Amino acid sequence: MPRRLSFLLALAIAMRALAPAVFVKGGAEGVHCAALPGLGLGVALKVDDGAKRGVEQALSEVLAALLPEARSALADQLEGELLNWRGISVGRIVASNDLLRALAALDATPRRKAEGAR
């Protein structure tokens, strides 16, 4: 059974695997940000209720859509499995259909590297 990593650990793993393509910062009250210098993009997400679970999943989906190599680095996070303290699966967190549609449209949009990016 896959073990869902804490999001901060998942971010550290992703940043190590994807550096310098992505920098991510988790914040308080459901705010998380990411910088993708090679694409010249910044992303900020806020979940209204302040819970981390939703924003963690949403940011993982956004990163995977913008950087295809992020999908493998965040595979456990993207699976969305929730485990209780005994390691038993008790549910899943998944991206909304609206978010997935928006990301699919974004994925179809041509992008180019930012000027001066390596």
C-alpha cells in the first residue's frame, strides 16, 4: 500500500528532483506558492477554509500539468490516498472536475521558456 507523504516532505522531494525548474513554499491558512522560473510563471493557491489538504492536492495537480516531469516526482501525492494513524486507507483527496478541466485547457496552451531561462 502506498504511503502518502506529508506534503512538506513531498515538496522537498519534488524540489530536489525538479530543481531548478520549481521552487515551492507552503504557507499558513491554506496558501501555497510555486515559482517556475523556466516558464516565467508563479502560482499562488488559497483554499477558503484554510485546510492544507485541498491546497496540497491542487498545487500538486497544477505542478504536474505545468511540468510533466513533476508527475513522477509527486506520484504519491497525486494519488491522494488518505491513511489513518494505523496506515489504513480511509479515503482519497482528488482534484475537482473544474480544476482538471482548467488544467487540461492550460496543457493545450502553447508555452515557451522565459527569456534568459536556462
